[in-house]
Amino acid sequence: MIHQITGRTRLGGLLGSPVSHSISPMMHNDSFYELGLDCVYLCFDVGQEKLGNVVNALRDMNTYGFNLTMPNKEAVLPYLDELSLAARIIGAVNTVKNENGKLVGYMTDGIGYMRSAKEAGCDVTGKEMMILGAGGAASAIAVQAAIDGVSKLHLVSRKSRSWEKAEKLVLKINENTNCQADLTDLADNEALRELLSSTALLTNATSVGMSPNKKATPLQDVSLFHPGLTVSDVIYHPRETRLLAEARAAGCKTFNGMYMLLYQGEAAFKIWTGQDMPTELIKKRYF
Ligand code: NAP
């Protein structure tokens, strides 16, 4: 739903490639409409080559801001004026607010994930958490969890291109937050068992188990699960991954990545407009 475009309508949108599959235009345009805000949100297929030109144009066009997705979350950094604490630690941005020509970068993926965990009944403040993976989603969740007061963060990665990235992330979290972060090899099953025994929330932030590879799981050994553990997946295609199905069978509470997607948008909307997204309505329509 889009209200009438006027001479004062402000533009914003998503910069990435590809972008045509995105649910964000529906989420934000419906919310603008419901709240009577004179704004629109469009998708722009823009890769790294043209990113600088486009960002500078959006700065000068009195836009309210924009989102970034692949491959632009890190590439946008040189064009921004200021970063939130989380964006600075992660080194990536998915939301930019245009404050009269000053571009301020934020990362709301981790905010969205932490809100979805709370909604699933899992408040990890002062508790231990384990995250599988060390890519974009894992970094955003790890840093937000550390900022939000998780006491110990166990990052788990395979020894591959991600390992060095994971080591740097652990250092940055330990330097910039009160959370104690450590790193474990995904292949070290006994170390995982030991760490999981005191862990409240396990998060799969790898792409393992995503459609069409629905039979894959990042944790082969189901005896690692215990009923005190909540298990989550950032994946939402399928709604229940093999990891979540096996964890549920072992008595764990589980939740998927669907509401992470919704709540990262909710957080971006608040940053741009200062107003609360009509989230329940958006949830009913699209989630
Ligand atoms: P990414 O930056 O490519 O990171 C993927 C991570 O998974 C890397 O650490 C990678 O390690 C690891 N990995 C891949 N295959 C693996 C395997 N077989 N065994 C162990 N580790 C493996 O991707 P991303 O952007 O973080 O996305 C990860 C997942 O999150 C995707 O499924 C994406 O759709 C989902 N996601 C969901 C939301 C949401 O709102 N729900 C938001 C963002 C992303 P290597 O470096 O060794 O390959």
C-alpha cells in the first residue's frame, strides 16, 4: 500500500544485488501508510561499482535513509560519516540514517535476532550463548549479544576462510564489550559438549540446512542437545531446519530466523522515523 506521492514525499530504499525478492518494500511502505508518513521505500539493484555514486546522491536528495544488503554491507563504510557502536565493531552496516546530509550507519540484524530470542522466551542477559559460523549474520548477532549483556559468547567456526575472521571478531568483542568471547573449532565435538553444558542459547548462523540442502545440519551429534538449551536458526527456508527438528525432539525450545528478518526491519523503521512500526499488522500480513 502506498499513499499519494506528494511534493514532499521522502525517498528511501534498499541497495543491493539482487534485491527483487526483498520483503522490505512491503514492510516499510505498509507501515508508512498505516502511520500516515509521507515516505516511500523502493529497491535499487546496485552493486559495489556504483555504490559510492548512489550513496552520495541519496545523501543530497533529502532521503530519510536506506538499507544495504549483499554485496554492500561492508562496501558502504567509506561513504558514511558516523557508525553506531555495533556497526563499528562488526565493520558492516545494514541501515543508514540521513541526518540532513550526515550519514549514520547502523546494524539492525543483531538487534532483530536478539528481539526474536526474547520473544521466544529466551532472555540471555548474564547467560552463555554459542554461535555457529563467522560470516555476516554471525558477526551481527555476536556483537549485539555482547552489547546486550551476554556473559560468555562461544563462537564456533570450521577451520576455513572464516577462522581468521572469527579470531578477529573474538578480539574485537573482548576489547569493546564486557562479554568474554572465545573461539572453538566446529570439528572439536568434546569441546562443544563441554561448552554447551553451560550454554543457554545455541544459534546456527551458518547457511547449513537452508533449502534446497534441507538434509544438512551443522551439528551431527544430537547427544549434544540438552533440555535446558534453546536452539535457534537464522534460516527460515525451511521453517524448521533439520537442526531445529532434532533439537525439538531432544526436548529443546526452538525458533527460526523469520522474526529476525521482521525485527531488523522494525529497528530500521524506528531509526528513520522515530516511530514504532505497526509490527503486529506487518507480522499478520507477511510472516
Ligand atoms: P556468510 O557471510 O557467507 O557466512 C556463512 C558462514 O557459514 C561462514 O562462516 C561459513 O564458513 C559458514 N559455513 C558455510 N557452510 C558451512 C559448513 N558446511 N560447515 C560449517 N560452516 C559453514 O553468510 P551470512 O550472510 O552470514 O548468512 C548465513 C545464513 O544466515 C544464510 O542462510 C542467510 O540466509 C541467513 N540470514 C538470515 C537473516 C535473517 O534475517 N533471518 C539475516 C541474514 C542472514 P566458511 O567461511 O568456512 O564458508
